[in-house]
Amino acid sequence: MQKPAIDHDYPENLDPRVEALVTQVIGRVADKWTMILLEVLTEHGEQRFSQLLRAADGISQKMLTQTLRQMERDGLVIRTVHAAVPPRVDYRLTDLGEGLSYAFCGVWVWAAKNVDRIESARAAFDAARER
Amino acid sequence: MQKPAIDHDYPENLDPRVEALVTQVIGRVADKWTMILLEVLTEHGEQRFSQLLRAADGISQKMLTQTLRQMERDGLVIRTVHAAVPPRVDYRLTDLGEGLSYAFCGVWVWAAKNVDRIESARAAFDAARER
DNA sequence: CTGAATCCTTGCTGATACTG
DNA sequence: CAGTATCAGCAAGGATTCAG
């Protein structure tokens, strides 16, 4: 992005260093599983590891652990270990995490609203490619 | 950034089939480069291939081609080939793409606003890990 | 139950070369 | 200029196993 933003209410990132930082954060946070976990934690509140594993359909245990660590590191979730047998670990959103989840809200709405348009666009594209 | 999304206008995903579809679309669209290209195309309008290559800092030519194809297939961008020498190909957002870009807007704002909080959270996390 | 460690497969990425 | 094609290196991700 070399040019300044024009007619938008985007925060003016005059500093290219800030610009790069934001882009990096976006890259880190605009991840499929991060988005889904934010959504699950927002809808159901505090969740255990195994609950998240079931809720985020299709995620592997490894990915879940890894994604949760990243989110914890970025200050999006808080990890609570309960000393018990069997062990129990809860994850809940921080206010930072809630803010991000809220920001993603619009994307979910958009996706839900436009699923059919995307599907037909794909069908049209693939049909054109056939020839 | 305060309350669970209960008080939001999320479409209630009663049908798990729809839920799965939406999740799939999110997974497809919640991609670093897709987000960045949407942003670039929103800010600067119609762009040529080479302009996008420069604007999306760090992307490889291969990834750019690939991402643009996916976006075209999903109906997010329109690809226009101008018969000229030298050849010229322009990409511009469809209204669907503009809608998605608009939906992502909140995430950009959030990221810009919270970069420093994330950075300090990371620092704290890494410091704690040292021990 | 949580999650770390291992192996192994897939796929991105970068570089390069080649068309229209 | 805007791609496609190919190859090599590397990292992401899945499945499995082991440990606290």
C-alpha cells in the first residue's frame, strides 16, 4: 500500500511502520480457526479444551492447542488451569478478544447473507471454465 | 466490544448445514492475502496486476495470481483484459466484494487501534515464558 | 483431560524460465 | 505486461503416541 487512504474513515496510517504492524496483526488474526474460536467463545462463554475441540468442527488437537496459545499470547484469551483430577482447563475471552470478535461480527453476517451468491458465482465460473 | 453477540443481529443458524456452509465460506475468505487485496482494491479502486503485486507487500506472483483467481471465482472481483500492447489486465471489486471489504473494515480499525495492546500482551507472555 | 513430541504428508513460497 | 510451468526448500498441518 503505497498511497494514503482517501475518502474513508480508516485510521490514517501515515507511518508505514504502523501500517506494516497492522498488516502483520491482521495476518496473524485473520485466520480461519482464530475467527471460529472467537465466535464459539463469544456465543458460549468460557469453554474447556475438549468443548472447543468439539465445537470447532474439523480442527485437529494440535491446531487447537497452537491457535489457543497464539491467542493467549496476543492477549485475546485467558487460560485457567483448575487443579483437579481429571485436569480441567478453561478458556475465556479477554475484553481485547471480545472487541475483535465484535469486529468480526460483520464478516459473519456478510457470509451468512451471501453464501448463496458465492455458490452461484462459483458455479458460473466453473461452468465457463469447462469450455 | 462489550457483550456477547446475543444482542446482535446474527442470523440464527438453525440449520447446521447452513452453519457449515458459512464456516466454509469464512474459511475461504478469512485469508491474509484476500483481506489485504480487498483493502487495496477498496482504497485505490481498479488496479492492474503489477500494481497489486507491489501493493500487497510480500506476496509472490504465484500467490497473487492464485488468490485473484479464487476471488474471481467467488464473485468478489472482476477481471478485465484490455487488448493492447503491452497487455493490460485490471481487477476491480464487485458489489459482493465491496460488501465483504466493508465487513472487514471493523477488523482493520480494531487492529489499528489495538496494535500496541497486542504487542505488550506478547511481551508479557514471552517474559513469563522465560522462567 | 490436556497437551507435548514425534513422524510424515501436503502445500506454500521463491526462483527461474517460457508464452501471448 | 500478465500470466503459466516447473522445481527445490521449507513450513504448516494431520495422525499418532506418550506424559503430567
